[in-house]
Amino acid sequence: MRPTRTRKAYEALPGGGTLIVYGALIDDERRHNAYGLMLSLNMLIDTEGGSEYTVAEVTPWLRDAGFAKVKARPLTGGRTAAHATK
């Protein structure tokens, strides 16, 4: 999610609402999520500068949009859910 879209999501939510960013987010060290790293490599091959995002990259976008609480949880299958609460 890019910063403009996160702002639009923030504005659309009621107070206390939660946005969940679900995907193959890469761990911040870029070492452990093989699935996310392979997707990132594929994006790099197909697009110039393409990559999956890390939790550290997504968190400032959510905070800049106005979300107060941001937490991320790794899920099964190389997926991660980042929760951002208004």
C-alpha cells in the first residue's frame, strides 16, 4: 500500500477502525521469509526496482496516514498481517 492509499483508507475508517495489510511482507532483515523473498525476486525481474515490502517500510506509511497503533504478525505460508488502528 502506498502512502496516498493508506491515507484514503484512514479517512474511510470510523474512529477505532482497523486496517489490515495482508501479504508476503518480508522480514526487516530480508533473511527469513523465503516465500516473500522469492516474490520480491520475481517482481525485480518483471519490473524495474520492484520488490515486496518489509514491515519497516509499511509502518511509516501507516503512521504518516494517521494510524496510532501498528502491529505486525507473521502468519503461516510466508504471509504477514499488519494491523493499523485509527
